[in-house]
Amino acid sequence: MRVLIVDDDNLVAMSLKTILSSDPEIEVAGTGSSGNEAIELYDKKVPDVLLMDIRMNGMTGLEAGAEILKRHPDAKILFLTTFNDDEYIIKAISIGAKGYIIKQDFESIIPAVKTVNKGQSVFGNDITEKLPDMINRKKAFDYEKYGITDQEKEIIEEVAKGLSNKEIADTLCLSEGTVRNYLSNILRKLDLRDRTNLAIFYYQNK
């Protein structure tokens, strides 16, 4: 497994490299120190997992992660940060990151990287405890501001219930193709990655 490390604190980056290199199953493909460098290195190295800080000078890890996922939709990004911030967590999930763990939890780094490499999502204990409240927290959200129509809002609600495109089409008396088109437009307008992120977004802003 090849892992790329990006952190603007060189000492932290080297410490992470030492930790990961201690496992014979892990090869550190390289290290970087900025969001822009993360994008360049990912394009060049195409690692199995990208372990990246969030707060960095210039382009943030979240911004870099979003750009990398646009170029490489299958990228597996694990955010490692000192900031246990709700906004960061939701943004990380919404762009399609596979995980978000706190830097101080050193023992969890190798298991988390291996879990993400298998295609599974992983969040540190501190994060997991916050997710239910974050998802259930009620906020007023102005869908009209983002150009979401009443029909699209109905589709969002059905997606949040876990319905497939065919089931939504049957429920709303639309063709399956029409539902797919609506869904693509909704994801584009809200800058979300997929229907799972859309469902989380809906309950977060319900």
C-alpha cells in the first residue's frame, strides 16, 4: 500500500512518515507541505491513500481534496487534523473523503489508513460521537438561493428516505431518466459528490 503524506508542519510530516514506515505493508510514496503540492504529487504518484492535513497555508486540505477528487474520483483521502470542527467534518464528508481523524490519536493512524485503503470510511472516536448530533441538528437552509426548485426539493427528500431512482420515479410519476437528470443538477447546484452526501446534507439542514 502506497501512502502520500501532506502536512505543512515538516516535523509532523516526518513523524507520520516514521509511524507509517514502521509497518511492512505500507510504503510512503512521498511527502508534501501544501494543498497545491498535494494536487501535483497526487497526479504524479497516484497513491493508494492520501493522508492530509486540513489547515495549511494557501490552499487548504479540503480545497485540495475536492480538486483531487474531481480529477481522480476513486481517490481515498484521509484527513488528519488537530481541529475537531463541525464545519470541517461536514465538508470533508461532503467532498467524498474516506476519513477524518485527530492528530493526537497516533495509535489509530495505521489502522485508519488500512481501513481507508480497503474502501471503507473511518472516523476517530471524537468524530463518531459528534456525527449523530451534527446530522440531526436542525438548520434553516435556503434551497431557492441555490436554484433548487420545488420538484428538486421533493427528489432530495425521497433520496434522503433511501429510495432508488426507479422508486422515486414511481413515487413522483416521473421517468427514471428524468430523475437521474434532476439528481445530477441537484448535486451540481449544491456542490455535492453523490446521493449519500446529499442525504447527509438534507438531514444536516432539515
